[in-house]
Amino acid sequence: MELTAVGKRYGRGGRWILRDVQLAAGPGELVRIAGANGSGKSTLLRLVAGIERPSTGRVVRPGAAAYVPERFPPALPFDAASYLLRVGRVHGLSEAVARRRSGEWLDRFGIADRAGTPLSRLSKGTCQKVAVAQALIAEARVLLLDEAWTGLDPGARAVLDEAAAERAAAGGTVLFVDHDPARLAGRTSAAYLVGADGGLRPAQEPPEAVDPGGPVMEIEVDVPDGAPLPERLPGAPEATALGGTAVRLAVPAAHSDALLRSLLLGRPAVRVLAVRRREEER
């Protein structure tokens, strides 16, 4: 995905929201877009999604994009399950695959029991879970999350953290905006700041908030074809070769679930040999 000299303004004499934006992000990248309120972060994501056209420059995407908007319209004439099914079909999924993925994400967000409830009768938080699910079922090459964590309960936020990392681990390109500066800290591949002038410049990521003295999990895996594991995995695990195609990954326990999901759902395919808590330094 690449933006070249992209600018955006509304009307011939309007103020430039974005100006001369250069951005390149490849498969497996998880990218934070930061900036003050009204700086143009949401505009940038809409340009990448193809919802809006740039006033200048060019946007190139490697494939279809899935987008979670800053505001999700709940007053749609569907229940949660039928809405997700229709979105899945729009993304080109078969009916069977769309139904299966919809059910999986409703279950993962803990709202499977509300699959048949009209969107207009769902709480704001539950609607936001549906808004997130409609983008995740696509497994698109580009995933765009615009304040997608807002309105979610802590458990659902953790699920979305894992989902974003999993999509990147599976080869997707993920761009996200969130008001929490520590969101996905330690997992991102890059961060950018939209300035007051509408330009985009690299930004420094905050350190990962993990207790260095906390529990560590060791996950031993075998990669049958000997392919290298992705460079960036949830929790930035420490890898140790065990001989042959086996590898031991040591990761803070807080990230072990996300790491396992990334390994099992991503590429290359791996076989999990063992999962244990590290008791003593080897």
C-alpha cells in the first residue's frame, strides 16, 4: 500500500486537510496514525479505504480494504447476523464462509446470543462490536481501524488488539487510529503523526507496558517446511532454535494467547509442540 504526494481539501478554495503525504506500508505491517483532533487522521484512512478520492497525488492498494469507521450507523434495517452476512457477500465471500466467519466473530466478541437482535435495539457497545466484526470477517489485504476501540469493554478491546496483530501476522497491512497512545505498543511496525500543516511524519512509539519481571510463557513450534516465522509477532517473542525445524518462543504471558492465535492462523503454517510457563531460567 502506497500514498504518493497525496493531498486532500474540500472545495477549490478550501483548507488543505492533508498535504504532500508520503506513506508506504507492506504486508505484515501494523501502523499507528496519530495526531490532534481534527488533524486529518480519519480523512487519511478514508482515502486509503477508497471512500474518498485525493485532491492531489495517488493512492495504491494491494487489494480490497476493510474499514471500521469512527461512527457506525446503528439504525440499519438488519439484525446483527444478517448485516454481517450481507457485508461478507459484498466482500466476495460465499454465503457459507460469510456465515461461518460472522458466527466466529460474534462468538469471539461474546455477543453470539444477540445475533438475531436488530441493530437499532443493540447497546452502543454491542453495535461497536458488530462494526468491528464486519471488517474482520473480510480478512482483507488492508484493514483500517478508525477509533475502533472506542465504546468497547476491556475484554473486547483485548480481542481487537489480538485481531489486529493476527491480521498483520497473516500478511495483511493494518493502519489504526486510537486515542490511547499505548494501544498496541510493542507490536507496531511504524507510527506516523499528522501535523497541523497536513503533512505526515514519523513518530516515536511509546514503550510496551509489560512488567519485565512478570511470568513468561514458552511456546515450542515446528515449521514443517522450514520457512522463517514472521519478523513481527505479538509480544515480540525471543526465539531459540531447537534443532531441525523446531523453535522455542518465549513471550510475556500477557501476550501468549495473541501469539498462539497468530501462529495458528498465520503463515507459514506451524505445529504447536508444547506450551508451558517458564519457571526457572534455563
